[in-house]
Amino acid sequence: MKLLKIGMVSILVVGLLAACGKDEINNKGISKVMVDEDNGKEEVAAHELPEFLPQTKEWVAETLAEFNRPPEERFHEAGNDVGLVYYIKAQEAIESMYQKIHPEEVGYDEDFSNVRLLAAAISHNQFVRTAHINNNTDKTNLDYVKDWKPVPEDMELSFEYMKRLLNDLDVAINKNGEGETFGVSNLMDGDKVRELENIFSH
């Protein structure tokens, strides 16, 4: 009789796994369904997450909106230099983060830390682009914009991953885990967090 019960349970488990199709169940029981393999996004089902402070929700939404705006919209203040736009956006994000995000907020030591590190990488790249000019210490001095070094690949990559992380944080914090993610957030148990963090070892 016990063998019969075990057999029935096994059949049910196999059936459930087959019904899941391409769903991936992580160790916390959160289902993730791939919907667009070309751009690395995945559709995430309902996700149980802690409640976040209103100012945290606001910061994430506003910062993501700014990162999604075309760089050209800020060329008037950046001398048509896309790298400077990246730098300005990253600096503004971090300055407002320190004003709005409490250090004890959930994810501060993981996802928010990665946001800060990506912004620091962008800032460093802007320094490298400008430091050779007459010992220039002003990374935004447009008097020398024509002499700046080209935007390096690392800077482009850091900006893109910062935008992806903000997207994933928005899904986690403002959409209760429901929406498309890039898999780069610890809060969403993303499978590409290590890929993002590998940027810091370049």
C-alpha cells in the first residue's frame, strides 16, 4: 500500500513539473518565466517582498525614468557628449539616493550597494577621459570637451547595467515582483547578479 502511495505521489510530482514547462523555481519558491531571450529579460510571477519606505519607492521610480530618457535630451548641458550624460545621471542618482534611501532599507547592502558601485565605475571612467588635460580635476569642464577621450566600453556597460538594475528594483519595490526583469537584482533572486558584479573586476 505504501509503495502504491509513493508511486501515485511520484506521478503527481512528474505531472506538475511537466506542467511548469519553462518555469524556473528558485530555492524560495518564486517562479520565473523566460519571455524574451534576445534581450535577457524574464517575466516574473507574483513575488512576496517586504514593504518599502515611500521615499525608496519614489527614488527608484524617478531614477529609472531618468535613466530611460534618451541621452540626447540632456545634451544641452553635456556638450553633446554621451559619456558626460552618463556621468551626470549617475551622480544625480547617488546624491538623491543618500538623501532618500535609509541605510537600513532592505537590499541596501546588496542591490543598492551595486547601484553605488556602478555609479562609481562611471565616475572613474569620466575621470580617465578628462584627467590628461592640463591636470584637469573638473570632470565636467566643457571647455575641453573636444579633447576628452572617447567613451570606453566599460562606461557604456556600467551605465547599461545600472539601468537594468534600476528596472529590476522597480519591479521588486514598486510592482510587488510582477514584471519583466533582467535578472540582476538580489531582491528578485536574479540569475545574472554575478554577471553584473563581474564588471567590478575589470
